[in-house]
Amino acid sequence: MEDANRPIAADEFSVEESPDGGNLSPVADQLVAIAEKLRTGDMRSVLEPMLRAPKQSGVAAAHSKARPSHPDASALAEQRRQYADMARQTYDIRRTRGTIFGDPDLFGEPAWDILLDLYVAHSDGKAVSVSSACIGSAAPPTTGLRWLGVLAQQELVVREQDPEDQRRVLVRLTEHGLTAMDRYFADVVKRTAA
């Protein structure tokens, strides 16, 4: 059994295989959703997102292609943008707490900081390198790497080669990780609204 406390080097990560095995299932799901909107005469909701969507290139495009499609992808993306704002605030508040009390190590929670950072990056369409994720953990690099390993074992994050620079390893939330973060922020919203 591998020691979970052992620092994990960036080169020990493997590239995640496509969850759909390279088939066209995400595209088919999008086409079914578009066909349903067309059938009900909702042409505007089909065309507006396509016309407003910015063109992606490079890592952002490769990163977005790796994500599964959802029937109501625009609503999910908007919800995640709102939750990402909450994640940014949470991350900033955590940094302020350490500054005010004079010792950031008092409140260390590297795994949570990594998840917050990756959630915000996902919403912004930004790729995050392993070294940047370690910095985002607000902990020493070896601690950040160790926690990335734990999060990978929990299937919350995945590391993969940067398609534009094979020397760089990127890290992102898995669909399981994204869903867990969505559920967390939905629960926070529900509790604060009550």
C-alpha cells in the first residue's frame, strides 16, 4: 500500500483517459438538447449561446473538450460562475484570516485551498499547472504535492500533460470533484438563504 503522506512528484501522474472512450456521447447529448429546443420552437435559446460564446484556443479549448456535456450546459456554467465567486471570496477570507492572526499555518487546510483554486480556474476556463496548484495550497510545495496525490486518490482531481507543452503537467477537477464542489456551494446558498 502506498504511503499517503509521501510527497508525490509531478512525473508520477498519468494522463486520464477520456471517460467516454473517445465516443461522440457528449456531442450526441448536446444535439438531443438542441433538437428538443428546436422541436418546442425555442430557437432563440439555441442560437444565442452560440453567438455569445467566445472562441477558445489552446489549453482552454483542450480543457473544455475534456469535460462532459450537460443537457443544460449554459445554466450549469452560470451557476458555477456564481459558485466560483463564492469560492474566490472563501479563498480570500482564508488568506486574510492568516494575515490577521499573524500565522497562516494556524489555519492550514491545503486540500480545501487546492479545491477552491481549481474550482475558480475551471469557471474561468484557465489551465492550472501542478506547481501553480501547489502554490494555491498556501503550503510548502511538498505538502501541496502530497495533497494533490490524496485528492487524485479520492478521484477529485486529475493530472494530465499540457497538450501545448509536454514538459508541463496540468491539474484539474474531475467531474466528481466539480459535482462535489457544486453540492457544497449549493448547500451554503441554501443555509444562508434560510
